[in-house]
Amino acid sequence: MPFINLIQEQRLQAKRTENQSRLFFLSFLCCAGLSFCAFAFLMFQNEMLKSESGRLVSKAEKLAPLVKRIKTDEDQYAELKPRLDTLQNAQMMTGRWSRILDHLTRQTPDQTWLTSIRCTAQDETKPVAVTFEGMSNQQLLIGDFIERLQSCQDLSNVNLKYTMEKAISNSRAIDFEIDAEVSGTAQAPKDEIKKESD
């Protein structure tokens, strides 16, 4: 009898061992399957990235002449920019002076004559100063001329410097001098330009 019980225990032990072996084998198969899937996925991703890299390299090679041309154009633009700025500034100043002279042509009162126009620019950070000298036969006309100069958008700070009566031939005339500033001609200090560009 003891042998029979012992055989049963041996059979149960063998069955347990067989179940454990089966469980370990299934676990091994699952791990191997997951590893194979992960390996396959990584290989697929690798191939996708290689093909994307190849596509981008070929696109870069195709665009290389365009990039080179853009670089050449930027270099030419950088070389010509100072000239362009000078030309644009000259056009702006020419237009400004054309408007001022046109205003003087239309707005100078009768019996009032300009004998000279001087402008000075001593400091780039200050506006260009312009001086109008002339003569008239009445103080009232000089005041009217000053008011008309003040209405010119390209002039600012219009001030009478002096008037002086003067004898000419057999009549009397009044000399005058008017100071003004040309609007928009003051340049920002170089320190501020550097700060803005930074």
C-alpha cells in the first residue's frame, strides 16, 4: 500500500512539473513572439527612416542650385543695399525739396521777393536748418509769408530772425530773414540704430 500512495505522489509531482514546464514554455514563446514583433517593428521603422533620409537627401540635392542662387542673390543684395539706401534717401530728399520749392512758388505773397535760400546741416542728429532771406514792402506781407511757410508740411520751427528797413533807389523796402527746419531730416544716433538692430 505504501508504494501505491507513493506512486500517486510521484504522478502528481510529475504532473505539476509538466504543468510548470508547459507554463515556462508558453512564457518563453510569448517573450520570443514579443521580441520578434518588437524587432520587426524596429526594422520597419529603420527602413522607413532610411527611405525618408534618402528622399530628403535627394530633395536637398535637387534644391542645392536654388539655395546657391539664393545665397548669391543675398550677397549681391548686401553689396548693393548701401547704394539702394543712398538712392532712396536722395529720392526722398529731392521730393521733399521739390515740395518746399513748389510751396514757395505758390505761397509767396505779392510784393514779397526771396533773395536767397541757404541750408546747413552741421549735426546728423539734428534737422537740416534752412534760412529764407528776402525783401518786401510791408511788414504785414512778411507775417503772411511766415504763416504760409508754417503751413508747409516739410518745414517746422518757422521763426522770424529779423526784419530791417532799407532804402533802395527812391523807395524803401524791408529786408527779412526767416529760419526753419526741414522735417524728417534728423537721423537717429548710431547707438540707437545699433540697439534697434540687436
